[in-house]
Amino acid sequence: MTAERGTGGAAASGPAGRIALGYGRGTVDFTYDPDRFEVLAPREGPRGELDEEALAVIFEDEIGAVPLPASVQGSDRVLVVVPDATRASGSARVSRALLQELSRLRVPDSRIIFLVGAGTHRAPTTEEIDRIVGPDVARRVRVEHHDAFDASAQTLVGTTSRGTPVEVDRRLLETDRLILLGAIGLHYFAGFSGGRKAILPACASDRAIQANHLLGFDARTLEKAPGVESGRLDGNPVSEDMEEAAGMIGATYLLNTVVDAANRITATYGGDWRKAHRRGCAEYLAAHTVPAPERRGLVVASCGGAPRDVNMIQSHKALEHARVVLNDGGDLVLLAECAEGLGRADFLDWFVPGGARATAQRLVESYKINGQTAWGIRWKSERYRVHLVSALPPDHVRRMGMIPRASLEEALGSSAGGPGYIIPNGLGTLPVLVDPGQGRAAAAAAGAR
């Protein structure tokens, strides 16, 4: 999509505000009235992108564990789990730095495997592998991918206390040193990305993944289970089950990044797979929780651009955050290119007659992860007017209960008046409703970090 400008339907009484909203690999320029719209965005602070020197010393981190150089010997077999192309993680830079460190530790390239933890996602393409680990790494070492549907490649390690069969890629168990890479961000289902997710769901069987994610849905109320929400680890049954499963496997070292809206690495957390991740999550939550004084009738949200809006299944996560500050019956405008379509060929099959309740009943009968995503979209489209600016076929958008729009300007022209919010990074912003006094205090505290 080319850049466009929308007025938001109101004449500006003062200097107009301008903001570039991510859309695929480009942006949509939005000129708005600051008296009408308030921008909700994390205070990312003065930290800039980590340079090569900073990345070179990250393996000395020891949050709850010994540094990586003290854990690896030249004779070891090393398996490195990396996220797939749907995740913004800076993994190519980290992979290159890690391979340099392993070479310094005299580990031969022939004893190193990078494993793309794709969960139930499709296998990565050659071009995507170059983006995930970088072309230099891809040429030097083996880069393989996990297939959740290949039963012969999985090993059953045990069962969690909640009944999830911990079936994982046997390569995780056939190595001397297991290193987990990933990125910390908000996740509407597991609380946070990164950490234990590099094992379950990234390298687990489809059966294990479905069993774990089923914990997020209450079959009695046909709603999300209590505790299943963005920014929450403790009391979240999905995340606690993931941690329990990861504990059965263990890992030598974890390295998680934080990336900004431009996908630049701004922080790293290294060490024990649980403790380093939890420290990173706590600091991320403090920086990305944004106070809002009230619900309003209009929210304009961008997923944040590629790869966050690569398909509808990924883009839905922005709706979950945006709805927190939207009145019932309000207008939610989502910018999500969805260059790769819906995310699964069978995704539309979940949008059955009868709306969200019918989808929920089908989930109870035969649970699938993407069915719960479909239920989430349907639930929101019944509660709000969701205008979707995307590359998806209009009939697909309508079947999901949303309103297809060709442009931001068109969407705003069909929305109600009144004040609204702009959320430039829908996946990385957690709005929290507070009264105006608390909001000012929270904003001041965030600015002091």
C-alpha cells in the first residue's frame, strides 16, 4: 500500500499531528487532530540499537546461570533453537554473534545445528532462513526445521500436571548443549513470547501444542480461561504449563532479545531459561504498559508492520490489545496487510453460521489453536465494528465478521465521531485503564525509567 493521509473526519483546531503507521514493509501516513486523538505508545526510552560490540559480550550474561563460555566445550554437539519468520527478534544478528562465539570456543561448524522452532506453522522457505539466521550462518552450518506433524520425529518425555503430553523434537534430547533464542513481547494467550515457548510450542508435537493451548479456553463458559491474558505469567494456566514442560527438557542457556518498533535489538537477557526470561518480561511490561484515562468510541491500531502483520492469525493479536480502550459498539480500525493471507488454508472453516458462540461450541467438540483465534476475531467483531485495512479478499474479511476497507481514509469516513486513540504498535502496547490522576503519575514514572 502506498502512503496516504486521512483527517480523521475533523478539522484540526491547532497544529496537525502526523504519524507513520506500519503496514507490511511500508507505512501509512496519518495526519490527525491532536485534540481528537491521543497516541498510546510505549515509552521506549533513550536506549538505541545494540551495536556489534554490545552483541559480542551478551554471552557473558549470567542471570541465574553460568555464562555460556563456561558451559560449552569444543567437543560438544550444540543445538540452537531459533524462532520462525513470523517473529520479530533480531535473530539473524544474534545467530551470527553466537556462531562467532562458538567458533571462539572451538566448536566445529559440523557439530552445530540451528533448528527453526516453527510450532504448527509451515516450514520456512530458503529466503526466510536467510532472514532468520542470516545468509552467512545458513551457508556455514546445518539449518533444519521442526515439524510438529511428523510423529516419527517426536519423543514423549512425560506429562505435565495439567495433562499435557510433553512430546518434543528428539533433536532437543540428542544434543550436549541446548541454546534457546527468541524475543520477549506481549502475547495475548501465553502472557509473553520468548523463554519457555522455544520448547513448547516451538519444538513440540501438534498433540502437545493443542493440549497446552486448550488450557486457555473454558469449555463451561465458552470464554477464555481465567488468567489467560497479555502480560501475565503467574496464574496463567497456558504459560505455567509451558514452563513445566520446558523444565522437563532443560536448556544450557537462553538468550532473549527485545526489539523496538523498527525491529532493532534494544536489549538482551541471557542465562537460565526461566530466570532470564522472567526478568526480561518484568522489564518489558514496565516499559510497554501504557495508561489510558477512559474507553473511547474509536481506536486506530496498526500491528506495527511486518512481520507482525504477515497474516490474519498473527494480526489478530493487535485487536486483543486495542479493544481494552474501546467502548462496546465502538469502531476499531486495524491496519494489517496480511501479505501471506489468513495464515492457514482452513482458517475460514472456523467461521461457521451462528457466530462466536457456534465457533466456541465447535472448539469444545474438537479443539484447535486456530479455532480459538477465529473465535477471538468473531467475538470482537460482534462486540465492536472492526474495519480491516488489508490485502485480504473482501469476502474473506466479511466472513470473519469484519468490514473490509480499501484505505484508512475510507475506514475513518465510515466511523462514528468523538475522541479516539491511535495505537501505532498494537502487538507491543498494553493499554491499561486508569483514572486521569493515576495516568499522569504512571506516565511520569515511565518517563523516569
